[in-house]
Amino acid sequence: MKIEDAKTKKEWDKFVTSHKESNFLQSWDFYEFHQNRGEEIVRRVVRNKNGEIIGAYAGEVEHAKRGRHLAIAGGPILDWDNDKLVRTVFSDIKEQGKRLNCVFVRVRPQCENTPENTAIFRKNGLKKAPMYLSVEFAGVLDLNKTEDEIMAGMRQRLRRALRKAAKNDIKVEKSTNPKDIHTFYEIQLQTAKRHDFYAFSEDFLTKQFEAFSKNGEAVLYTAKISDEKKKELGVESDSNILAQNFMIFYGNEASYHYGVSSELGTKLSGAPLLHMEAMRDARKRGIKRYNFWGIVGENETKHRFYGVSVFKRGFGVEELKYLPAQDLVLKPVSYLKTWIIETLRRKIRHV
């Protein structure tokens, strides 16, 4: 086996998307985004004796005060049953982490959280991280189901919301223009205030959307109501926007990456309509999985994301628990500081 830096987007994406579990977290464009923000990245491929790619991983360096580290979200992409390949990849990950002067490497793979998968990481010297890296508990919908089947599996409240949206003549607009992220950012500030989370910067959102939209992988969906209908319903607002979804379509998966709703949208729900339209578009692209991303346990009623989790579960999602983030420690003494800080932070934030 030979390991080297990836050379082309075409070759990289062809291999990554050939694995049904993969998503945009290991896409070429996601690391173009990181590079455009001035971050150091790695893209590595493993080739067999015939020159064919049999393994790959991409990561970006986090310059965190708690400890500089290489973050590999959604990877590596490989055959986990091939013990020699797994050992080879983790050996290279270790070398790359050292080359980049990292305290540790954090990996959150596209593996389900099972004892067998946990054993693979223990065998290769990794241990459970004190903090998460990307979503570990997701709600996923099978797009092999017809729209009628999905509707039948929905909670009644969502079906009512869709009927109400049709009655109120709510329209869905789509954009691939990064300039339209400005409005999304402004509504995100409102949403963050209501739901108590930290908003992303406009530069972060715009550059991320730009990296994906230039290749047709990102679409901004917007639910709007007309001035006439607002007047008829007796609602007052300077805006006609109810909700917006930042969707990413890559490989086998459509990802509900970010979503926001306006003050008006809290009164006249447009979000369910956006998801149904995105599912239709995903099917047209041949995509078989719709990932709503983060959800929390049904009994975690005091969690700040409990409400949005109820909304996502309302679509009849299957629950997918990824293997939690795993750390490969390179500098044990410095890592102790990281472990203490992150353990305390996780307890304080209840995440």
C-alpha cells in the first residue's frame, strides 16, 4: 500500500461517494472551504499495488487554546474489516498529526456506535474524547420511501402544518447565490437568541455556502408568504420570510445543514414545506438518505435542542448513533489540560 496527498477533486469525490455511509464531511469542497478561511488541511489517500484508492481521510487543524489538534470529521473512509488497511491509515494519521505539531488527533468516524467498532479504535490506540466532533446522534429518513409513505409516517401535527402552509399559499424559493446568505445570517441571529446558541459569523456561512454551491451541492431554500396573505391573516411583519434551510447534497446524502426561522415563522410555520421540497430535489438527484442531523434523547426534555428534536422526529426519522469522537493522543502532558477543560465545558453546557 502507498499513502500520499490527494491530487484531484474528481478522483477524491468518486472514491468517497462510492461508500454509502459517507457525506459532505469528507467531501473535497468542505476542505476547500477550510482552506479559503486560511486553515491548514490534510487530504490523504491510500492506494493498492494497482494504483486504486482503497482508503481516504481529510482533516483540518484546529488552533484551539485548549490544545492544537487535527480534526477528522466523518472519516476515515475505508473498509473497517481490513485490519492492515486500518492500521496503515491510523499510522499515517499519527504521522500527519505530529508533522502539524498537534497535541492530539480527534476522529469522529462514519461508524455506528457498536462494541465492535469501539474495539477497532481501542486496538489502534484511540480513546473516547471528552468533547464531541460533529453530530453523534442523528435523525435519518430513507428516501426510498415515497412521499405518500413519508406523509403517512409523519406526526399529525406536521401534516396539519403542511396543509396550513398550502392554505396560506406559502411559496418555496431556491437560491445558489452566496449573496443571499446575508439574509440567512440576519435571521440566524434572531433564531440563536430565541434558542440560546452561538451564531456563526456571516463570513463563515458565506464561504461555506460558496464552496458547495459553485458545484451545485448547496441550495438555500426559503419559505415566503405574500403581503396580501399577511394582511388577510392579520399578521404584521416587515419581512415575508418564514424560514430558510441551508441544504447540502453530496453523494448518497442530503444534509439539513443549518435552518433558521423568523419571528413571523414562529406564527406561520413554513419549515415543514422546505423539507418536503428538499426531499423531492434529493430524489431527482438520485439521493437515498435525508439527514436531519442532530437530535437529543426523547427523555432529555430540559435540553435546549429538545424542541427541534421533537420537530425532526415528527418526520418519522430513524435514529442513528455514530461512534463518539475518539482521540489519538500525541503529547500526553499537554493533552491532560485539554481533557480537563473539555470535560468541565461539556458538563457546564450539558452537551
